[in-house]
Amino acid sequence: MNRIKQLFERKPKNIFSVYFTAGYPKLEDTGEIIKELENNGIDLIEVGIPFSDPMADGPTIQESGTQALKNGMSLKVLFEQIKEIRKEVNLPLIMMGYLNPIMQFGFEQFCKKCNEVGTDGAIIPDLPFNDYIKEYKPIAEKYDIKIIMLITPETSEERIRLIDENTDGFIYMVSSASTTGAQKSFDEKKQEYFKRINSMELKNPRLIGFGISNKKTWDAAQNNANGAIIGSRFITLLKESSTINEAIIRLKDNLNN
């Protein structure tokens, strides 16, 4: 069974997922970050594929992607890094990146390689859902790669139900229609969005991401979904901290205080 499915069967609530950009701060940091996150009890990791035009990302992730590309990160390098670290870690790993570099690599080759090195899923924010259904879903299923779809407060109920019917990993609930980046709290409008999705009783588990950086946003996400995703805040802490482990400890402190 796919590790993502195993995780949600074993732990249906309070999932702690972390996103980071592969090859940042240094090219060789990818494996060490994955290992340290697992050692610190993180449940799920989203490994960011750096791209030169990350339209859904705020300044923090954009900056990390630019530096990672300067460091020499590529899909070929990333697959080699994951192949090596998979010998030491067991938690689910998800690739997160834009369609352009994946299409340059070749979508089927990408899915095949994900399967070979031990990656369990992919989040491709700019992959049109209709194209996924018509062209890409059979390929992803062939290699047991879960394609995770995003929904926002603007996504229609009809589209959400279509996504729920046609995917079986989890649904990524974007907290707002803006780009990634830390927020101090979720306003009443976002809380209503969370409640509306809860009332739909979807079959897939849901994780909330974008803007989670402190106890208030963390608790709101955990109370309204199966778990929460931290990205920008962790990348900032990686930049500010002297070690990877220090960054993880500071992240946990942010979410508890």
C-alpha cells in the first residue's frame, strides 16, 4: 500500500506535514533535512522542486528556489538524493513542483522515477484538473503515484466533489487564494471556508496549508482538517538557524507558543 494511504489509516488526525525546497540552503542538504524531520516526528514531507517562475509562491519560497537552482538542483539530482535517503527513512515523501520542469523531464518518466526512488505522490499546482483526468491520471495510477489536488476558498462545490471522486491521496486545502507566506491568524472568512468544506463530508482526508506559522493558525488548521502543512516558516528558520535540527526545534516552538 502507498505510504500516504498507510499514514492516514494509522493516524487520521493531527498530521504534521512540512514543505521545504530541495537543494536549499545547500545542494547537499536535501537528504539531511528529510532525515532530521523524520527523527523529529514529522509525519509527511513535501519536497519542493525549485522552478524559475513559481507563480503560487511568496517571496520566501521564491528566494529559496532561486538559491537552490544556483546551487545546481535539478530533477535528476533530486531523484538521486531521494534514492539515497529512502534507504534510511520510512515516512511518505511527496514531490511538489510546477508542470514545466516535470513535462521537460517527461510525465511518465517522472512518475516512473518517483516509484523507483520511493516517492509516494506529487503536487503540481498548475496542472489543470481536466487535463489530469484525461491524460495524466492513468499514468500516475500505473506507477502508484498519488496526484494531490489543491482547492481554495473560490473552488466550486462541484469541482471539489470531482476532485474528491477522482483522487485518493489527500486534498490540499489552500487557506486563501493568495500566494504562500506566513499569516498571524485566519480571519472569519477563512474559518467559514473551513467549516463549509467540513460539512461536505468528503471521502479524502484534507490538509490545510499556506499561511501556517504560529500556534493560532496551527490550531485552526488542525481543528478543521486532518492536519496542517508548514512551508514558508520552516524555510525562513532554515536560513536563520545554524543547524537543520535547530530550525526544526524552533519551528515546533513557534507552533506550541
